[in-house]
Amino acid sequence: MASLDMSSLDWRKSSRSTSYGNCVEVAFAGHAVAARDSKDPDGGSVLFAAETWTAFIRDLKAGRFDV
């Protein structure tokens, strides 16, 4: 994959974010999804294939990660 300028992406904070700063932000970039810690936006991000992200969200909603 070509280099991606993460600062130019439209980052969105999770609707599940808390007032304690436990926040995740995501940005959609073509066929990829980037995720980062909103408290440290320059600390790096993780890039997922869109299909992988979709499967993760589907499994999350299905409760497969509940403990």
C-alpha cells in the first residue's frame, strides 16, 4: 500500500468514548480503516483492510468479545 498521510484523514471519535479519555478514533481511507488513540493522535495508528474492519465490527456487535 502506498504511503498514507494520516493527518489529512477525517478522524471520528467513537460514540462509546468516555469522559476519562478512553477514546478511539477511526478514519476511512479508500479500502482501509485507520484507528488511533485520541489522547495521542501523533503516537501512531493501526491500518486495517476495510473487510477486516467490517468483520471486527460485526463480531463486536454480536458479542463475540464480551468478557
